Amino acid sequence: MRIGFSGRREVVAAARVAFEANVDGANVWCSVSLDALNDHFGNDGTSAHDLVGTFEANRAQIENAARRVLEKNGGRSVELETGDFN
């Protein structure tokens, strides 16, 4: 399975940062929760600026977690939660 990340990201409802992956040529949206950003990456704000800043500072780790889940779930959308980083 070939997995890459486009670099696109945005804050979405329910205080999540969504980001795009490409799995075997198909675009798939992934997201990471506010709780995961707080618990594992030191985020302490709720503004879009705070969330995106924390996401960007930790993009490699977040994308690696998404890659692991994408490989397990056959390349379907991923919603990363705190437990995905343990």
C-alpha cells in the first residue's frame, strides 16, 4: 500500500484538524482530535491558530500514526484519537 500526505489541512467541527492522505492514488481525509493534540503534543488552546500550530509542529508524528491506522484499516478515512498515540 502506497501512502503519502498532500500537506493540505484545516480545522473542522468538533475541534479536529483534518488532513489529506493519498492511498494508492485515492485521496482520503484523516483527522486528529483536540484531545489527542492536548494529551500528546502539548496543545493548550482551542482556536484554529492553536490547533493548526500544534498540528504543524507535530505533523510527522501525526502522519506516522495515521499511516499505521491506514495500513490496518485498508486505506479508509482515519479519525485519530488519544489512544492512537500510545
